[in-house]
Amino acid sequence: MQMSEERQLATRPEEPASRIATLVADLAASIPDSRELAAVHPDERAKALVQSAALRSAAISGALALPPGPLGIVTIIPDLKMIWGIQQQLVADIASCFGKRSALTQEVMVYCLFRHGAALLVRDLAVRVGERMLIRRVALRSMQKILQSIGIRATQKAIASSVSRYVPILGAMGVGGYSYYDTSKVGATALELFSKEIEIAPEEGVQ
């Protein structure tokens, strides 16, 4: 008898790990367009964007986590993909409302998305120098190492949080609440960064 998708995921943990690593790499490889225009009061507009994205993330994650047991586990990968997509768009929109879309490099996107959850891994991508933010362009190999480590970290978190999906209703509330928090932190990082003068440094390797 052919194994169900739920059982396959449960017995082959390397598959979700590989898919999460691919999701992380895809995030860094593409930067979405934005319809946001430079705002007269960018701080206020950015805060509104963060609130909207956080609520949307919470609703999506909470709904996907409603199915209990193995069915809930299957939704982890789609959940991550959608939430990271929302967060990626949020960063692009905040950059645009501050009139700094041209400063949204691959390094900036990775920094904004993962600073709050993997600070040690991305700390060298953006450095505060007085009132400016210095963005360091890194070599392809260095970025691949960073993304690989982020993928491992994200997989560990996904495995740890999967337990809550076995608890009906309360588990979904917890997952939704975390997505709200996570998206809010991404937005706060982007707001803080783009509210400052940004300088792009020449490409270099990050050890």
C-alpha cells in the first residue's frame, strides 16, 4: 500500500529540511516589486504596512494549523512559504515608502527577514555607523553559507513548533500568534533600517 503524504513527511525528515533550505535560497534570490510610493510620512505608513502584514500572517498560519495531527504537519512547508512571502513583500513595501527601493539588495532582504531570529548569522550584512547603515555586499559563496545556516535554523524551529499542531484550536492560536510576532519583528527591522541613510559597500566576503 502506498504511504500517505503525511506518513512520508513524518518518516523522511530530510525532505522537509531540503524544501525549507530551498525556500530560504529562493527568498534571497528574488526581490519583489512594490506598488508603494514614497510617503510623506514614511514612518506612519510603514507601521500601517507592518500591522496589516502581521494580521494577515496570523490569519494564514492559524488557519493552516487548524487540522490536527499529521494533517497539520503537512501544512508547515506551505505555511512557511506564504509567511515568508508576506514578509518579503513587506520589506520591499517599506523600502519603497521610504523612497529607498534602490537600496534593497539581497543582503538587505536577508538581514531584514532573519535578523531577529538569526542575529549572529546576519550581523555582518548591515552595520550601523553613526546615523547611517552600512550594507556589505558579500560574495556568492559567503551568502550560500549564511543561507545554509539559516535553513538549518529554520528547520529546527519548524520541527520544534510542529508539536503544537497536535493540539486542536489552542495550537492554531499559538502558531498564528507566533506568525504575528515574527512578521512584526521583520517589519520593525526594515523600518529601523530604511529610516536611516543607507550606504552600500563594495562586495566582500563574510567569514
